[in-house]
Amino acid sequence: RQFKKLLYRKNKPELEAFAQKLDIKPELKELMVNILSIRGTLKEVTERANKYFTNARMKKGIDQLNTISTLISKEDLDKYTLFDLSMVSKLDYYDGIMLKGYYKSLYKEILSGGRYDSLTESFGKRVPAIGFTIYFDALMEAINR
């Protein structure tokens, strides 16, 4: 929870101090310290992430990002897309890909969402789920600009 809190705040010095106190493998410490730099174009992200993935689940995640990137490229939307493997939410129910949408020159989200498959378990059945919110006040502000 502490690590997630530090990630949310993008606080690299505190992340480094926190990681150094942990009794974990050096490669995991290195990942914790460098996770804030794993962002950018998909090519940049996969190059950095391939250096750090430590298990099959992480490798699968990178493969899924490549699939998403292929779809984005087919629609020529690369220039509007940034990947950030350090993104976390205050809400603790996202358990997969997360997304945020911005409008140029408006420096706040107009859209956010993500996967929350495990949240449905609390209602009795695990179901693949994805959702998003549109912040209409921000959207209207963007439209009026």
C-alpha cells in the first residue's frame, strides 16, 4: 500500500528510500526505483520494461500492450498515445489496464477508467469488466476553448 501511495504521488526520492529498506531481490528494488521512467511511446516502454520483467504475468502484460499498440497504430493514433506503467489510481479496484484522456491545452483529465475484473467478485462472480467516466465539466471546458 505504501509503494502504491508513493507511485500515485510520483515521488521518486521517497520511492527510492522505501525500496532500499525492503528485504527483496536487488532486481525488484531496481524496478521499484525505476518504474517512474517506464513511460512514453510503446517502443520506449517495451524497451525499458523488457529489462525489468520478472515473471510470465509481466511478460504477458507487455505482449498485451503490443496488441493494443497495433490497434492504435492501425488508426494512426500513435501521436495521441502515451503509455505509463507507473500509473495507479486512488481507487483500489482497477486490476489491469487503466486509461486517462486529456484534451490539448487543458491540463486535467476529461476521461478515466480501466479494467476491474476482480471488483465483480465482491458481487458473487468474477466477470471481465472495463469502464470509464467522462468528466463533463472538463469536457465542456475543453469544448468552449
